[in-house]
Amino acid sequence: MLGRDLRSALARAGVEAVALPGAELDVRDRRAVRAAIAAHRPLVVVNAAAFTDLDAAESHETQALHVNGAAPLYLANACGEFGVLLLHVSTDHVFSGDARTPYAEDAWPAPRTAYGRTRLEGERAVLRLLPWTGYVVRTAWLYGEGGDNFVRRLIRLEREREFVEVAEDRRGQPTWCADAADRITALGQAALRGAAPGIYHATSGGECSRLELAREVFRLLGADPRRVRPAAGAARSAARGPAYGALGHDRWEAAGIAPIRDWREALRAALPALRAAERPEPARV
């Protein structure tokens, strides 16, 4: 989902890019990673690959670590060898969720899930091996046209059900993939001009609960938000992520890049395309 929007953002910015999906490059293969970078000799590598099945990561942490921890290590090694900048995409799951105000870029991570632990290993590999040319871009609650996600499911459910129940025990920042991709693209260009390496947070402004997000989606669809009800007695799976995952955005200004707009404004802009992606195909006769 993010990779698709990254290609579009790079094209809009006039950046020549080579996209390597999993079928063409297995990032778990150290030799293949080095060979790909040696062959293409890019100025910047963006790593959007991740093991994102949260429940599976709990029971298969070693497999998740191969993608989320070892692969960034291989990329960082190869980028260091060939003098390439690396932008590595990460997540809010590296935090515990105990905060009550947005996590700053330099806040101490303390993941409580296998997914979060493996993603933190990837971050640390990039920052340790590439202290001057490594960038970690954390994002969260992504939605977009190119894959299954919470907002697209809500669009389907509004059409199919009278009422929808949504848990309200998580707060975060719904982030349109297109916005995240634009900031990653801008950061790559700024990095080539000397923007400081380190951690950046690419999430929407503001914050909300899952319930508030669902009601806003229904409102924008022209449906009654009261059709979205709090899930009664729903127990939150620990693998679902931090109870509070909002991220701060202070470092963008120093890089000369505006932070992402408010989540409501972004959702309003994104919804027509997402709605079109969920439109039922006409029946064939």
C-alpha cells in the first residue's frame, strides 16, 4: 500500500525510481540486497518492506525478525558500503502506549509486542550502522487505495450493515498513505541536501480513537455517525498495538518540510478515491 503511493509521489516529484517488489528482491537475503544496490547504484534507498501481520508476529517472532530486523541490517550494510542514503520506514509500535501526549522523535522506545520489538531492531540497525546517512521514518494507522485497511473496511461496512461496532480503547493518528509518501519523498530530497539524519515522524496532525475515526468516515459518507457504536466489552488484543500511539512532529521544521496536515482534512481529501476503490463492480450479463 505504501509502496504504491511512494511510486506515485516520486513520479510527481520528477524523481527517477526503481521499485523492487518482493518477487524481485528478497530483503531477507543479504547477498541479494547487496547485489541489487551494487547493480542500481541509487542515491537513496527507501525500505518500505515489513512483516506486518501483527498476530502472526506474536507466534512467529523469528520470522518477523528476519524481515523487520535482519533486512534493515543488510540494507544498512550495503548502503554504507556504496555510500547510499537509507530511509527506513518504521512504526508507532516501538512505544509502550503509556504516554498521554504525543511521543517525541527522541522518546525512549519500549515495545510490548513481538511486532514492535522486531521493528525496533530494524531501527537500531539503521541508526547504528548509518549514523550520518540513515533516516528512520515512523508512521502509523495507514490507509489508502492500494490495500486492505480500516478506512476501506468501514466504507464497505457502511454499505452492508445497519450498525457497526468499533472499539474505542486505542488512540492514534489516521494517516493517508499519499501524505506519508509525499513526506518520505521530500525527506529523501532534503537528505541529499544535507538534512540531519535520525528519526522523523510521518503521521497526520491531531489524534483520535478508532471509534472517532469510524464516525468521521460515516459522516463524510453522508451516513449517520450514530450507526457506529462502541464495542461493548471488547477485549483489546495486545498485538493490536499501543493503547496510545500519537507521535510528535518537531523535526520536520529543521529539515524545511511541513508536517502532515490534520487527520480530518486528509481523510476528507482521500475519501473519494477510497470510495471509488470500494465501489462494487457492475454485474455482468
